[in-house]
Amino acid sequence: MRQMETSLLDGTWRAGAKLPSERVLALEYDVARNTVREAIQRLAARGLVQSRPGAGVFVTDQLRTGFASPWGQLVADHPALREDILEFRRVLEGATAYFAALRASDDDLERIRALMQELERTREVDDKAAEADTDAKLHEVIAQASHNAMFLHLHTSVLGVLREHITINGTGLRVQNEDAPDQLLLQHRTLCDAIVARRPEEARTAMQTHIDFVRTRVGDEIGWPESGPTSDDAPRATAVPAQAGKPARKTARKTSGGAKEKPAARAGRANAAKVG
């Protein structure tokens, strides 16, 4: 049971994937087939897998749906939340890029190379929608290549939000900024090269630089004040690879000392929320 749960958590069995047969699993785990059958029944009772008569047992998307749906609507209703998502992405995806460079398997690297080639192809034919979609898929594969169950669970849990966010931002930037497509392509190439070369610090910096670029451009369009650290400003830890801190804001909310935000800051955030 634990081994099967691990395969679900670490992405070995992805949503929509068909599980190996009971016989194959029994041989793999060195247990009786009835033990495998009982484990599958328990997973099915928790909604993690689903049996389809005549077809087999398949992984559901239960791990990703519990969080994404309400957030997707909130982001649609409140565009200012894009800033919070970008801050979250900077922390999470900076870390996943770091660990992908350390832990990616040969198959992971092949998928990353293939998607990078597809991204270059869509850029050549100027298919902005397909380019943004491939962009989102590349970020997903990098998260899977981190082989960290918690990172993958976080990424999977908010996958709908992240994918929609990456696609919307990517399409918007490519349409509204003439130079953005080439810059985004270069950023992704730098990121993928660092992961394939297994240079974790460079991979993290490349991811953070990419997200900082997106944040700046999206902020220009929505009207955010300039804020947020560059990748060089991210804190570093000694024992555990550091993750980027949350960029400081010049707008909104109380300060750490309890001071109230300025009226101009409140107005700026309110205006941002009205966009879209």
C-alpha cells in the first residue's frame, strides 16, 4: 500500500495513467495478488484510483482538484491576485528547478528537451496560443523532474491555477509585447540548459529571473508599482537549498510593525483589482 501511495505522490503514476496489472504489481512488490487487490480497493475508496470494467485501473486527478477550482475563479474575479501567484511561483518553481537539476532522470531530461524543441517550433511559426500552452507543459515537467513528493503535491494541487496562470500570462505577453516572445524563449532555453547540465543554482536563478520578468511585464499592464527582489536578492540557507523570499510590496496591507497602509497604496491595489 505504501509503495503504491508513493508512486502516486512522486508522480510515477500520473493522473490518467493505467496501473500495471495485479500480477505485475504482485511480482514487483513481492506480495500476494490479493494483497495488491486490497490495496487498490483502499486507494479506490479514497478516490485516488478508479476501476473501469474491461479497461483496468486508472489514476484519478483527485490530488489536483481539491485546491484548484475555487482559486481559479478567485483569480478570474480579482486580477490583483496574479501578483500573489507570481510570488508563490517564484518560491515553488525556483525550488523545483533547483531539484530538477539535481535529480532529473534521463527520461525527465528527454521530456524537457522535447518540450523545449516544441517551444522553439511554436515560436518559429508564431503560434502564440500553442507557444503558451507548451510553456505551461514545460513548467509541469520540470516540477515532476524535481522528484520531491511535497513539491510535486503542491504543484499538482494548484496545477489548474498555475497552468491557467502561465497560459494567460504567456499569451498576453506574447501578444502585447513585441520583444517578449524572443525574451521568453531565451529565458526558457537558459533554464533548460542549466537543468540538463545539472547546475542547480543556475537553474534556480534562471527560473526566478524568468518569473521576475513576467511579473514586471504583467505589473506594467495591470498597474502594479515597481517592487520585488531580483534573483540575486533571494535569501540563501546553509543546510537546505534556499528558496526565494516573498518580494516586498510598496502597496497594501499592514507593515510588520503594525502601521496602516497609505491611502495611495490602497487605491493602487483597488485599481489593480478592477482590471479584467
